[in-house]
Amino acid sequence: MGHEVRTGWPTGATIYGVVFRPTDGKVWYPAGADWEVFGTDSRTNDDYNAVTMTETASGSGYYRGPFPTAITAAGTYDVFLRLQAGASPVNSDGLAGVKEVQWTGSAVAGGGAAVDAMALSELITEVQALSKRTSDMVLITQSRVANFLNWAQMRIVRRCPGHVDLETSDVSAITLIASTWQYSFASLSPKVFYPLRLYYMDETASVELYYLETDHFDRDFPSPADLADGIPDLFTRRGSSFEIYPVPTAAEAGNFLRLDYTKIPTAFDTDLLSGTSELLDSDEGLIMFATSEAFSAIGNKDAEAAKYMGKFELWLDNYRMDKDSLFMAEGNSLLSDDNRHARRRYR
């Protein structure tokens, strides 16, 4: 045991986990070895820090930590991973993801401790062996296999835009400006791959915005500034920007838009052969895709390339059901039917 909670994040971060019980929303208080309402006796994240996450190697961006063994009741628990900004945990620390743990009372359900992901060096060795190019220094080289693996990662996330291992959020980078309805998210870090949800943040007045497809937004609000203003509750995406409606006034200026999104996975780099993929449990798929590309590069190996690509596609269909939070999802995601026909109360 000891690696039950895992995530990917840019290297050098300090990440910790706070454990919640979904059945009643209570938080685990390690010092008291008990569940309580968050904030009891003025306690903060510094008191609820129950999972210490450790980067496996400098530069890897792969973090692991132990689920608290003092929790002995079997059940499903949510671990809120927080990005520590200062010397100690505080409630304002940003969210680095949420991990669901199926716990038997002493181990992760269905197999106990996590199986470590394969390092880049191991993935390269496997692809070269399957393509009969072991230790190739000419054609199926380390650098080329790393490229194949990166293509595989992007193929996977395009099919799984809501990949749970890549979910993150930004709560303070997009600041509202009076009379301004367009806001870029191009500079957010980690870099945005797929926006999931957008919120207007104003303490107890915070609301989730409803998504409209761009053509519907343009039809209903061709000139947003000439229509209603106030707290925004509708938005559309245009390139690397959001357009929101109603248009903020001076009363809303200074508040934030919080974006929940999946980030672009960290690329493999042969300068870090110990690096692993942030897409957990993806080694099999990465190898099959890269092997198919290797046979294509060799030439006159169309049958072998097609065989491995077919295996990859079958694997990816099953992987998507396990990893894509938007697969068969309902509600206010950009892919949901509810949002395709979102309310337009300002028409």
C-alpha cells in the first residue's frame, strides 16, 4: 500500500489531500481520527491534511500518496487534492483535482495497492521489441517512439475529453471587467485541453453558467453590450476565449470566472526516461498505438500496423468508459444535451 491516491501535475508542486465522505459531506480529521463538519472549532485545511502526495522523481510530474489507514470503514471516499501555495495548507489553496477511492477498510477495492505506471524507458523497450527493432538507433529510435507515445496520449484525450486524471480548475486567473463580455483562457496554467464547466464566483452568490453553442449565442445575443447587464449566467466558447451574458457591471467587476477543465497531458521527453504518463492505466493502449506507428514507419508492414491499431481502438472504447467523466454524463457540461438546448431567458 501507499500509492492509493495518484495524480499528474507540473513538477515541483506541493500537493496534499483532504478526504471527504460523500454520504454526509463530512471531512476526515486526522488528529481526532473521526469525521466532522468542515471548519469545526475553526479548523482549516492545515488540520484536515490527510494525504501527503510525493512526486516520484524530480521532473516526472507524477504524484502518489497513501490513503489514511485509520479510516477502517469500507466505502467510497473523495480526496480533494489541494495545491499548497504557502508554508502550510490554507483553505484558499487551489484545487488540483478530485480522486474517488473505493476503500475496503484496509486497501483499495479490487486489488489493493496501485500498480506503478511504466517509465518511458520501459515503454520504449516494449515498443521496440514488439516491432522487432530492439535497441534500434536508426529508425525506431527512442526519440521516435517518444513521439509515437505522445501522439497516442493526444488520441486518447481527444476521445476522452473529460479524462478524470487530467481534471483541474482555476479559480482566480479570469477576473471580470465592467462592460466586458469576452475573456481569454489561453494563458491558464496548466494549459487547457477541454473546458468542462464555468462558474461566476461571488461567495454565496456564486452560480454555474449555462453553455450555449456559438451559433445560438450569436443569434440570441448579436450585440451583448446593447442588451442586459449584471451577473452572467450564459456563455459560449470561441477559440481560446469565453463570451458571457449578461455583461458584467461595476458591481461584478473584480469577481472571478472559475474554469473547470482537463489539461493537456505532459509530453514524454527522452531527457527524462523515468517519466510516466499522467493518463493512469494507459500503458497498454500507449504501447499498442506506438507499435502500430512503428510498423507504419518501417514500411511494408501494413497488416501488422493495422492489427495493432485495431487493438488500440478496442482498448480505447473500454478505457473511455472508465476514464471519461463526460461519457454518458448528464448536466451542464459542454457536451450535454441539456446545454445544447439551454434556456434563453433573455430572448
